[in-house]
Amino acid sequence: MAKIGKRSVKANEAFVGKSLISVEDAVKLIKGAASAKFDETLEIAMNLGVDPRHADQMVRGVVQLPNGTGKTVRVAVFARGAKADEAKAAGADIVGAEDLMETIQSGKIEFDRCIATPDLMPLVGRLGKILGPRNLMPNPKVGTVTMDVKSAVEAAKGGEVQFKVEKAGVIHAGIGKVSFDEAKLAENVRAFVDAVAKAKPAGAKGTYVKKVSLSSTMGPGVSLDIASATA
């Protein structure tokens, strides 16, 4: 059995008896317990009362966090001509068409977000088996299939977070860095929870948001008082 380090023991002790607390108290607790040698990410997990195996209970969407994620997002754009130039000017890291498709097919995926103009979706569609499992497939529902590539690139670079419910009915995302100010992290938490709440599908029955938890990358988690998270 692996031995639990002193740092982990100390962090876990701080969380004993803490549950269903306010967003502010949770953020303060997590910041105080974060002791990794890197700037940890504040991670949120939401347990929803949905069964994503049914199309009318799928939850997905996008939220622009008010204080960003603190993460450098690499953006690839499928575009030609003027739209390719527009993407480059907006700060896209990789721009192309057939050449970009071939790069991806070779196994070289050096980006975190993929955007495409509608006319190139037949080309991008050939990459479904590669991009789909990595949640990188452009989708008009989250604004990554668009003619307004400038806005899409700027949003991706500026702290936009996509979310999609997993098979077990859980949504998970990174919503900031532990080094952020407590108030800014609390704002990001509420913005994310609000976006998921607004994405409630028509087929959802009973309690929609069952549980909301926060943790840092290397630290223990704590459950939130849902009323505080949705305030």
C-alpha cells in the first residue's frame, strides 16, 4: 500500500467535518490546503440528475468565465482565404485546411480547442474518430463551427470553458488557478454553475443539480451548499 505523505495528511485533516459549505468558505479552504510546487487548478464537479444515454437529457454548453481560467489555450482553426487570415490575426496557433487534416491524421495534435468554418466541416468530419473522443470536434452548439472565427478564437483564448456531461451524469471542469483572488474564484464558480443550470435539458426529471464539489488538482474535495453556488 502506498504511504500517504505528510502534506496529504495535513490537507485531509483540514477538510474533516467540512461539507455543504458556502462557495467562499470552500475556496478559502482549498487555497489554504494547496501546497503543490505548481499553481494548481481549481476543479469543479457537478453531479446531475440526468441520463445522457437519452438524447433529451444530454447537457452540453459553453461559459465565458468572468476571470478566465489562467490556462494558456492552444487554438487550431480550419479555414481558408480571408477567414484563415482573420483567425491568424485573432491569435490562432494553427490554421489550415487539408494540411491541418493530414497533420491530425498523423497523430500530431498540438491544440486544446478546434474551430472550423461551416464550409470546411465536411473535411473536419473525416477526423471524427480522432477528435471526437478527445472532445475536440467542432460543434455549432458551443460556437466552434462559425464564420465569426475572430470572436471564437478570442473567446477560447480569453477563458471560455466548454462542458459536456459524462456517462455517469457528471460534469467536470477546471475553472481557474488556486493563485487567483478568492473573490474571483467564487465568481468563476457561480458563473459555471449558472451556465450548467441554464443548460438543463427538456428531458431532465426530478432534482437536476444533485451535488457540486470543488477541489484543487492535488488536493481533497469539498461539497458545496447548492444554494450558495446558485446565489
